[in-house]
Amino acid sequence: MSHLKVYTSSLIPLYRSCLLNKLLDDGKFFFQNLDFEEAENRFQYALKKICGIENEMDKECVMDLKKQFLMELLKCKRERNVS
């Protein structure tokens, strides 16, 4: 797959990094299989998890993660024609 992986540095605990990577991979899998609703759910859940860890991370890292998941979420919404 040709997408960015979630940061795996000391800025994010390993279990959170694994969770975010899994959500990203699952969302992309569902998107490719045309299950846009499930993909959208994965990306929304990831965004909620990112919002919960903002204080523990570098702001630039948080912004990159948010952009990545928001772009995927917007692709799902565009395919479903939802605003």
C-alpha cells in the first residue's frame, strides 16, 4: 500500500500507534471493497482517539495525523455523497 503510516516514535506510545495503524489499514481495506460506511466509521473513531492524545504529543505530529485521517474520511463521504 502506498499510504503514510502513523508515526512510530517515542511521541506516541506503541499501543496507540498500533491502534491507529490498524484503523488506517482497516479503513483503507473497507474503502477499496466499496464499504464506505465501515471505512468512515474507522476513520471517525481514529479521529476521536487522536483528539484524546493531543496533550501528550507534538503539535505537528497531531496535525499530520488529523490531516491523514480527515482526508480519508472526506474520500468516504464524497463516495457516499454525504456532506
